[in-house]
Amino acid sequence: MKESDPERISEAFREQGWDKSSDQYTRYLEEQINGKQVTLIAEVEGDFAGYANIVWQSDYPYFKKHHIPEIQDFNVLIKYRRRGIGTMLMNTCEEMIRERFDAAGLGVGLFRDYGEAQILYANRGYIPDGKGIYKNGEYLSYGQKVTVDDDLNLFFVKKLR
């Protein structure tokens, strides 16, 4: 990610009808500068097409305890999907993580909007970490009522070496 990226990323998502503030990407840039994460940007003929973050020390308890970096906020613009861009981003994330760690982790939402991502991760060999559903800092229990939203996740791990 470069300094010019936050606004152009936000604008690209706005054109798609998604509200993603440039502040979010400015924060990603700051975290990259501080060495906390890397944000990989995909382009098609110079146009922004997607991105993924590698967070070197995840806040997710299982990943933190086991020193598993987390691939977060993986997004490809709708108009660029089904062109191998997501695969390229995931390959690059995994290669970068493999240089320093034995495994990669990620979380995925549980409703239909995440269906393609769920399939992609399973096909790439990611398996559930066995801890169950996680939301807002806690593992959920039987009978617990929650709102289904982007914060309701199941986490997966893939051994890289």
C-alpha cells in the first residue's frame, strides 16, 4: 500500500455502492508503516482491483496464542472477480507468511455474502480452528442469541510448511 491508495480504494468501493471510508485505509497504511501489517494491493491495468491485509499479530485469541498471522479484510471489486485476482492475492499472502511462520489464519463471516469466500478458503485447504463461532471478543455458546452481521465469524487455519 502506498500513500496515494486510501482515497482511490475508498472511491473504487463507493463506485460499487459500498461505503468504505478512506480513514480505514489510512489506518491500514499507518499500521503497515509501523510494521503491524502489510496491505497488498491488486491492480488491473493500473486500476485498483482488490486488496488483502496480513496482520502479523492477530487480536483473535487462538491465533495470538499460537503465533499465527491473520489474513484480514480480503476484498476484490465485483467487476474484477472471477479473473484470478483473489487467488493471486491469497497466494502472495501465503508466500509472505510462509517466509516467517508455519501457518496462516483467517476469519470468515457466516451469512450468504461470504459464501464465495467460504468456498475459496475451503478449496485452498483452510480448516476450522475448532473453537466455534466468535463475535466481539467472545466465543459463542449454545443458546446464545446474537445479531448476524460482519462481526460473526468462524476462524480457519492452514499449515504452510
